[in-house]
Amino acid sequence: MKVMSARDAKNHFGEFLDAARREPVVVTKNDRPVGIMISIEDAADTLLPEFLLDKDPGYDGWLFGKVSATLARVDAKEARLHDHDEAMARLRERRAGKTA
């Protein structure tokens, strides 16, 4: 992993960006790490997009309500959990039904 001072990153910003496209770059100030720069491609594989994407107002509450209601139905034996492959197949069927 490359390390670059904040001053060098500022003075050689193009080089800093090029380096970050190849590998994460730790930015230091007074010889202490203060940040890290990663490429947008690397960031896509992390949770960062979740934090950066704008969500509709109320989305988190709606999602929490849906998950809570589903878990309550599972606990009450009104619904059952599906393994990943089965769940994905069922979602694809529902999606195909809505687009047909």
C-alpha cells in the first residue's frame, strides 16, 4: 500500500489520483495516517455506496418495518425462510410476473 503525505498529495494531485487507481493510498499528516484514498471501482465493493446514495425519505423506516413484520411472521410459523437459491428464483418469478 502506498503512503503519501497530505502535502505531496496536494502538490502532485494527478499522481495521487493515478496511484489510488492502482492501489489504496494512505494519506499522512505529521507522519500520522489521517485518511485513505481508494478508486471508485474498489469503493463499489464496499459499503461506501450505501452511505453515499441518497435514499427516499422514510426508506429506512419502511425497510425496518418490512423486515420486522417478516421476522414476526416467521416466528409465528406463518411464513418460512428460504435458502438463497430458492429465494432468488422466487424473486425472479415475481419480477417476471410483474413485467409480463
